Amino acid sequence: MDHDYDFMKIALYEAQIAYAKGEVPVGAVLVIEGTIISKSHNQKETLSDPTAHAEILVIRESSHLLKNWRLEKATLYVTKEPCIMCAGAMINARIKRLVYGCSDPKNGAIESLYKIGSDYRLNHQIEITSSIYEYECKEILKSFFCNIRSFKK
């Protein structure tokens, strides 16, 4: 569990990079047996790609680096509860465990709106740990969206 905080700090750093780029500040880190395989942050604006969520980017890069789409021993650390697309990608990649910071009441597909990661009707379920650095993960998102709203005024 102590390692969860260490890896989530790295995901938070990735979220800060996204924030500085004007991207929604979400960071992700994919770890296998204590080793970071990939880390990234949201890049939808940068790449003009609606699928360029932090989770998707680390799953793609990790699969490419490992030459295997099955990430059965992987833990994915992400600052915000994954959306439907990312939860589906995690199921398809056979991610073993998800650790996330804060919930997403509007789009969360792990525990808030849907429970995709633990749905027994699917061919794979994911171990889930939430609320790691919850306050920090919420605050960076809140700050980002407050800045966007004040900029629009």
C-alpha cells in the first residue's frame, strides 16, 4: 500500500504537466512488479485525438514496449476515476489492478456511474483501490476548471 502513494505522486506530477499544457490535468502510471513501464498525461488537445486520455496512452505504450497487449500483472495508477472508454480498455488489456485518486461523478465508469471494472458479466474484473491522494487529485482538477471558467469571462 505504501507504494500506491509513491506511484500516485508520479501520476500527480504527470497531471501537473498536463495542466501546464492546458490539458485536463489527469496523469497515469502503469507499473508491473514495482517497475514503471509507462507514464503519461491527458493529451487530447496536444494530439487532436479524443482517445488520448492518460490511461489509454500508458496502456498503448506499455503494450508496445512489452510486445504484448495482455497486461495481466499490471497496476494502473490514475489521478481521476476512469471514463467508460478507459475502463473498457483496461478490461481488454486485462489490467490486474486500478488505483485512482478521486472519483468522477459525471463520467466515472469504475464506481461512480458504472462499475465496469467489477462487472462479473464481463470476461475480466479489476481489483480497485480508490481515494489515494484524493484531495490533491480533486484540487488540481478544481483549479484547472476554475481557471478555464475565469478565462472565458
